[in-house]
Amino acid sequence: MKTLQGKHIVLGISGGIAAYKSAYLLRALIKRGAEVQVVMTPSGKEFITPATLSALSGKPVVSEFFSANTGEWHSHVDLGLWADLMVIAPATANTIGKMANGIADNMLVTTYLSAKEQVMVAPAMDLDMWKHPSTQRNVETLRKDGVIIIEPEAGELASGLTGKGRMEEPEAIARRIELFFEKSQSLRGKRVVVTAGPTYENIDPVRFIGNYSSGKMGFAIAEEFSARGAEVTVVAGPVSIKLQNPAIRRIDVVSAKEMYGACMSLAGDSDCMVLAAAVADYAPAVVSDKKIKRELAEDMCIRLVRNPDIAASLGKEKNGTLLVGFALETDKEEENAIAKLKRKNLDWIVLNSMRDPEAGFMKDTNKVTVISAAGDKKAFPAKSKRDVARDIVDIVSVDLTK
Ligand code: PMT
């Protein structure tokens, strides 16, 4: 079946013995109906000839910035705009290192830096190179940058050694690509709202009560929903990070009251709302319109009044909207999370604990347990927030697409 009909794929090939497998991968993609543009590094050409690849793809292979015959400039920017997906297979330690560090000294890594589409990388190298801390660091950097890593397999390597480092088989990579495109359409037509970041509750024109939320978790969830075709609105508290996907609508708010107003007005039109924001439970009862002077008093009391609970209000008026809350806990984690899930009438709650060093505010990683109203529970190991977002959206999608 032509499962990749109409899809534009850039296939990047760097210089490793596994480059011979790229011909099989290319054939598997073409057979599935994809249009494939091969981009090679200079050393990739030492392992497999561009003539083979251009015959299979029906397109000249791109490997230099300028064509040797015509002097024509090959635009890496145009390739980035044309492609629906970029797959680098095999990716050597050298290419991965360049990608992780923004080095742009050949056509392949330059195309990567211009890529607007999802990028997948299938590493292939000797086992000691794969295990080396610098390779692992670079792979982790790519993961944080949103690149999907197709883990190498364990087995016999070209060096004669046995271990992890063999590129995944071409048919398995082609299947991963099919699944990626299936997923990218799976939430088309669904409207999703995600809250992210902190709220600031003003004391006077220069001071506020706030918290350390960076917005990273909420933004990663928004990006993931959007990558699967959902129409996403983010209601963001004051954060300095930016959304990558221009298709995501962003409403900026400052206080809990403003976040409440934005969420309530979006609720009726939403299939799912994910409440990842760290909302202040209380705000000063009176906000001074002038900066409060230090010399006024020896000590001072700021009276706080309760903010609206956005999650609980949405839970009360829920009309088919799937509600996913978060619980940030410091003790009796599960007990408190389940109590919040019930009190706020949520469908799911995502528990993260401040006691886990890899979880919570500002970090690039999180460690979560997702609990459903029906009592299902799934605990995940620590992962990048991007991967945590994938896990959460995988779970929620099952109910969203029923
Ligand atoms: O932004 P990052 O730096 O990436 O950090 C991510 C995070 C730690 C902020 C995130 O993973 C998280 O746990 N967010 C929820 C934090 C929180 O405020 O939890 P809570 O247990 O106090 O609130 C429970 C739920 O009720 C949350 O879904 C919250 O958004 C919601 N709530 C809380 C208070 C309130 N007035 N209105 C609400 O809707």
C-alpha cells in the first residue's frame, strides 16, 4: 500500500559502512509512495555511490553547495521548506556531534540546521563510540532539540566486535516513518487548550507573588498535540521561552484571574484541556498602585485572598471536554494527586514530585505518573519533557479519538 503517497522526505546519508543499508531504506520509502531527496556528506559518497541513490530516487543526489557541472546553488533552505520529514540514516558520531553543536560545514548538516520539519536520526557506529560520554551527550542534546532517535541495535558490528551500534534495519525504519505520519494526522479536527507557566500576582507595580515554572512542560505538550494535527491554543503565564510551531495559537496572561478568564472562554469549544500551569492559589487582597516604601513599617502583612481554581471550575461545568490536570507534590504524592483528581473532577492527573531530582520546575526533564479517574496508573522513568509530552499525549489520545 502507498502509505507514504505525497510525502516529501529528505534522506541524509553520512559516512559509515551502514550507508549500504540506505539504498534499501530509500527503496522501501519509494515503494510506499514517498518522494525522496537524498543529501549526502562527502564521506557518505565513499561508502555508496550517488549514482545508485539517484537511480533509485529518480532525483540527482545533493552533496555540495554548488553543482560541479552547472555552478547551480543547492538551497538547503528550500529543502527544509519542501520536506515533511528528514531522516538521517546512517548518522555517524561525527555527524551527530556536528548536529548537536550547530556546525554547518557540509550540505547535510546545513540542511539539518534549516529543517522546519521533524528530524529522525538512525545512529550507526562502533559500540565504544556509541557508549562514549561525548556521543551520549550529543544524542541527549539532539533529543532535547526534538530530534527522534532511532536507537541502534545490538549485534555483530563491522569492526568484528559485538554490541550496540548497528543501524536499525531499513524496513523497521520505514515502519517508524509510516507510524510517524499516521500519528501526525491522528488528532486532526481536535481542539486542545494547554495552560503553561506560572502566574504572577501583583503586590505593587514592581513586586509580585510567583513561582519557578518555566512553561517548558506545558509548551512541550502543546507542541506534541500540534504535531499530531490538533488545533492548539496555549494560555501562557509570564515565561521567556518561545513556541516552535507557528500553528499554535498563544494567549499571554499574567495573573490567575486572567488565566481563569481565558480558559473559561475557551472551554465550550475544546475537546481537551491540559492544565500544566502552576497557578497561584492566592493573590494580594489589595494591589498598591504605588511602590510600597521600605521605611513605612518595621514589618508588614500582606493579606491574601483565594484565586479561582481554574481546573475545579472547568471540572464543574465539564460538558464532554476531556480534562487533564497536573499535581506538583512534595509529600504523600499519590494520595494528594488522587484527591485533586477527584475534587476537581478531572479525567487524568499527571503527578510530578519535587522530591525527584529530575522532575518539576525549570528542568529539561520530568518524571511523571499518570493516573486516570477510573484508577489506571502508569509510572514513567525520568525523560526529557518532550518525551514526557509524547507519553501524556499517547495516553490522552486514546480517549480523545474514541
Ligand atoms: O513549567 P515547568 O518549569 O516546565 O514546570 C512544570 C510544572 C512543574 C509547573 C508542571 O509539571 C506542573 O506540575 N504543573 C502544575 C503545578 C501546580 O500548580 O500543581 P497544583 O498541584 O498546585 O495544582 C493542581 C492542578 O490544578 C494543576 O493542573 C493546576 O494547573 C490547577 N490549578 C491550580 C490552582 C488554581 N488556582 N487553578 C488551577 O487550575
